[in-house]
Amino acid sequence: MAEALAIREALLHAASLSFSHICLRTDSQVLARAINRKSSTMELFGILSDIDSLIFSSSSPFVSCVVIFFPRLANGPADLLAKA
């Protein structure tokens, strides 16, 4: 849930800065898959719906947006920063 909220906020922030190309990395394989497949669970339906609109709608501010799974073990410095 927190990761999905963070992604939504990152997208909103990137849009407010007029970014047109964005790559988001998450250590949640389930979340990356749900976003890319445009599927949702009941608990994340509203948040994923917002993310879907920001990325895939015809009025999306992004020319391209990629969401990829990036294992936490492969991203030690960012993980340590997030925990601090």
C-alpha cells in the first residue's frame, strides 16, 4: 500500500515538473506487475486506478512511463536511505 502511494505521488510530482519520460523502479514485483498489466486488488483499487490514469490515459502528461521491478538486494544504497 505504501509503495503504491509513493508511486502515485512520484507521478504527480513528475507531472507537476513537466517531465515527459519517466522510469519508476519498485522492489514490489506484485505492484509492478499490477501496474503494467492494468490489474488491481481490492485493497489497492483506488490507488492503482489513479496510477493507471496518470500513465495510460489519453490525457497522460507522460510520453513514456516504464515501471520495473528492481530487487531490494540489488539496490542497497537506496534501501538504506529509505530506512534512514
